[in-house]
Amino acid sequence: MDFKVAARDNRSSARAGILTTAHGAIETPIFMPVGTAGSVKAVHQRELESDIKAQIILSNTYHLYLRPGIEILQKAGGLHKFIGWKKPILTDSGGYQVYSLAENRKILQEGVAFKSHIDGSPHTFTPEVVIDIQRVIGADIIMAFDECTPYPCEYGYARTSLELTHAWLTRCVARMDSTSAPYGYEQSLFPIVQGSIYSDLREKSAEFIAAQGQPGNAIGGLSVGEPHEEMYAMTELVCGILPADKPRYLMGVGTPENILECIALGVDMFDCVMPTRNARNGMLFTTQGIINIRNEKWKDDLSPLDEALGGYASTFYSKAYLRHLVINKEILGAQIATLQNLTFYLWLVGEARRKVTEGTFAEWKNKMVKVVAQRL
Amino acid sequence: MDFKVAARDNRSSARAGILTTAHGAIETPIFMPVGTAGSVKAVHQRELESDIKAQIILSNTYHLYLRPGIEILQKAGGLHKFIGWKKPILTDSGGYQVYSLAENRKILQEGVAFKSHIDGSPHTFTPEVVIDIQRVIGADIIMAFDECTPYPCEYGYARTSLELTHAWLTRCVARMDSTSAPYGYEQSLFPIVQGSIYSDLREKSAEFIAAQGQPGNAIGGLSVGEPHEEMYAMTELVCGILPADKPRYLMGVGTPENILECIALGVDMFDCVMPTRNARNGMLFTTQGIINIRNEKWKDDLSPLDEALGGYASTFYSKAYLRHLVINKEILGAQIATLQNLTFYLWLVGEARRKVTEGTFAEWKNKMVKVVAQRL
């Protein structure tokens, strides 16, 4: 894995880079559509590639481990082949899902014991197990097994949790180093900075993570309910410590506004369920702002969803038709809204990249954060 | 509207025709995907055209009248423009839905009073109202308002109901003749033969319908629970009476086997929710037979869904992946299965047409009915 910074904005910490993986190059900043169980919901693989122009997708270790299970993934030769996606894949370690979905979870030094949210069956995730699973999934980017602290989180808990996350990271690194990639292509580990909203813990964690010398680094435990100012402050602090010559990935963030602000702080990679999940509830992200398509005002608006964005869903279908589909719970409503939102998210990070390259990012960002956040 | 029979099978009553409408020509025999509320469920309009190769779709007067409502359809310039579909559309009259979905329905000589299944609001459908709505929808083919008798149905009820259906037809024809097409292009009325499973009623009805001299004719009230032999017997009887120079449409039929058998009896047009509805439950129709993809046996079958069929969904996705999606209730599962089933249905009628043209339909049909009905 190789990362080159191709351009820097001189009025912010934004940069444009190229991250090269065994499954191709990714132009950063980038947004990674979430395909939790091996499918970006309501989107065909060819749409992901040709309409949305996704360059990398994210999938989830916890979900894939439970279903379809690693035996089938191994037989298929990895997730890329199982789902038919030739570009890079990043897998979340499952840490977050074990805390948010699984039942009867018990966090020990060794790892986490939990029961499946599907059938109640007992399982244990340790740093070693989680690396092994991600090896078999065949992820290009493997995330370290961590504890994602909730918000609010007491200082004492955050500090103890951070020690556990760091201890687990050491074991993840050791496991990565002592195992090889099952399908022959390179797989890279990204460690994760934690520390809740405490500056000293974040600083300590960022230094520990930076010292690992891994090909990329992530910031976790944000966008879990804290005020945006806290999120931005922690991101800025951590980006200042993480190495500038490695990609920085801010996990689970966020709104179009959040993404633009965090690009300005030096983040290169993002993922979030918002564009896909909110699409299924009728919330559209567009170049003009946010639309709740269920609103009566769109009832007879026969104009295209987002003419300025371009592309199939945005120009072919009208607001009135999409509203009709969403109100009627038609599957096509989820399909169209998801295409719109993901196409917009990928367009947004692509535009940010172009502006960095052109040297006009800061002005554009300051104008754009207002546009993308307004309710239409 | 123009119908030309291009070829006839000499060992059955099958024929290959071309039905020309204002929105283009349809090669018969044809299957019409069902887009009840203006969307063929889980399918983008471009997929309907390019992957499935649908030549005409069916939509529903009852559903469209309730939502989005005729005002919006009128403002859009008709359903074609509202949904973005340039090829022909046939609308069911809503008769069947008034009986099967609406509440508190009351059948009177004048029409049917009912309450909406959505919000309980009161409405009345008369033959005149139903023609007017279909005019505004802009359907190329408008179906007459009829009573679809259930199965089983007592002779006395079937006879009285048939009289009502015929009286309503006379009013539908009068309304068609006294109104004009709102968007300038031609709209044609298809009357519907009823009569349950009683030969004398079917005969009487077919003669009455044939005498109307409309551009096409339909057979209703079948595939409502009667044995297949009854359905075939009634279809054969009616096809023998309906004019040979007009298309014959068998409503709501059916399985691939039913369709092949009824093509052999002289039917030209079909519609059925089976390929779309069953897709969403994981039932696949393929060139090799029927697959219940939820079955354990497909768990690690990494072969394509239906290599012989060709096309995107059938060759790109594996059985194991589709099973995983369906088990996980992923929307993409419904999308893939629907593409598979509709592509297969359209392929099947296309093949039937080719065999009629080549003069080998009967042998092919006798072999094929066994293949398509077998469980894999």
C-alpha cells in the first residue's frame, strides 16, 4: 500500500492524495459507501461502479462472520469474489457492532464474549480472531479491534478503555505480522485512535498509534453523539499528530457538512451509513441542500431530483415520482434515493479534491458547508 | 392500434404477431411485467428496458387513482411521463382490486361503492369513472370495468355477474366513444370475457365481447384458484370464439408452464405478479427450472444464477450470494431475483415467438413445460 499526497491546500490542512492498493488506486479525500453485510443496500454492484463511482467500499467483520460465515467467504476466494466487486474493500473490525448489536457482551482483557443478535449463539472476538477473519474476508484494509467508547463517557472509563484498545492493537499488529494474506495480494492494517473527548487521552492515543508505523491510521469514537465542536476539536488535535504521509480515516462521519469540515482538518477517508440509511427514509442529499421527499411540498414537483448533480437517478426521476414511491413504500424509492445520495457524496469528495488541486478549497468549503446543510 | 399475425403454428393455435400502439410495437406472444402503482417493484426503468427487455408494462387504475391521484398524473401529462416509461402501458380497470383490497364494497347496477384500503375514504367506481381515469392515466390499452368472479362461484351468481359485466361493458364502450384521448395519442379499449368455469356462460360472453369489435379482447376470471385443466378448457373455448385477427389477453396468468400452454391455445398477451412477487420471497424462475434460493443446498453454490439465460443479474451474481442477500433481507436480493425472473419471463415468450416463426413451437413447448416446472 502506497500513499502519495498530490496537492495541499494552503489555507487549511486539506490535501489531495492517491492511495494505491492491490485492487486499484483511490483518489482522496474519499467517501466509502457502507456495505455492511456485503451489499450496499438497494444498489447493484454495476451501479456502485458506474453511477456512484465508488472507489472503495466498507463492509463489516461482525456481520460477515455471522452470515454468510467465513467458510463460504474462503471458498469464494474472499469477499471481492463473493459479491463481485473488483475495487478495494475496507472492513470494520466488528468492535463497534459487538457493542451496539450483540447481546450479553462481556469485555475482558482477552477479548469480547457475546451472543449473536441473530440466533443468540455464543462467540468470542479477540484481536487475533478479528485479524484472522478479516484476512479470510480478504479486505485490502483491515481495521484493528478496538473498544469504541460511547458518549458521554467518564474520564476514568475512557482511560481504562484506551489502555485496552492499545493492548489489543499490539496483539493485532503481532497477528498481522505473523500471518500472511490468503489470496496473495497485500492487506494493510489501520490502527484506531480512541480517547473519547479528552484531549490528553486523544493526544496519547494518537502518539501511540502513529508510532506503530502502519500504512494508514484511523480516528474512532467520534460522531457518537458529541457536539460537532467536540468532534472537530478532537479531529484537529489528532490529525496534527498522525503522520502526514499516511492516509487518515475518520470513522463513521458524517453529514456532508461534517465531511467538508474534516477534510479541511486533514482527513482523507470517510464512511457513514447516513446517505444510505436516510435515503430509505426519504431524506435526499443534493447539490442544493437537503430534501425530505415525504414533505407535501414535493407532491407535484415534476422537476428532476438534482439536475446539477447529473447522472441517472438525479436527472431521470422527478421529485413527485420519488415522493410517490417513498410514500407507497416501493422498493424503487429506496433504490433511487440511495443512488442520489451516494452519487452526491462521491461527487462532494471529488469536488473537494479538485478544489484542493486548484488551490481554491478553503473558500469553496466555506460557501459549500452552508449550501449542503440547508433544508429545501 | 394495429395487430398483424406474422406466423402461425400448424400443430397448435399459437401465433406470432405484432401489436402496434402509439408508444411502439409489441411482439407477441408477450408478457407484461406488473407495475401496480407505477413501479415494477425493485426494478429501475432503464433495467426494465435494457435488461428485461419489457415491451409493455401493466399498471393499476385502483392504485394510481388513490395514489398519487389523477390530478398529479394529469399535470405530468400521463403515467408514461410521470414514471419515465416511453413504451406502451396497459392499465387494469381496478375491478379486481376493488373486490380484493377495498373495504365495505357494495356492488350496484350503477357501479361499485367502496372505501380506500389506505385511509378508509369513500369512493365510487362506475364504468364511466374508470374509463375517465384510464384516459387521464394515458394508458395505451384501457381495460373495461368488470366483475371478476371468485372461485368457486355458483352458477346463478356467475350468470347474474356476467350480465352486470356486459351491461358495464356497453357503458365503457359508449364512454370511450364519447371521450377523446387527452394527450393526443390513441387509446384502445379491451373488453373482458367472464363466466367463471361455466362453458355456456363463457361462450355467451365471448360472443358478446367479440361482437363489440374492439381492437383487442381479454379473458378474465381465470387463475383465481380453479384447477389448471379448467383454466385451459375455458381458455381454449374462448380463444376459439374471439376473433383471430385481434390480440387475445389472458389476465393474471401465470406460471411459465401456464403461459406456454396458453400460447398454444391462442393467447397473445399475459401478465402476472408471480415473477415479481415470488422473487421477493426468493423463488427463482430459470431456464433450468425453479429454484428456492433460501434452500440450504445453495449455501455455497458459487455458480451464476442462470448462465444459459444470459444478462447481468443471471450471469454476474452467484446463487450463494443471492441466498445470503435473501436470508439477510437485503433489498439487493429482491432486485437481483426480480431481474432474473422478469428477464426469464420475457426470454420465454420471446423463445415461444421464435419457435412459432420457425415452425417448431409444439415440440419445443411440450419439452419446455417440463423443464420450466421442475424444482431444482
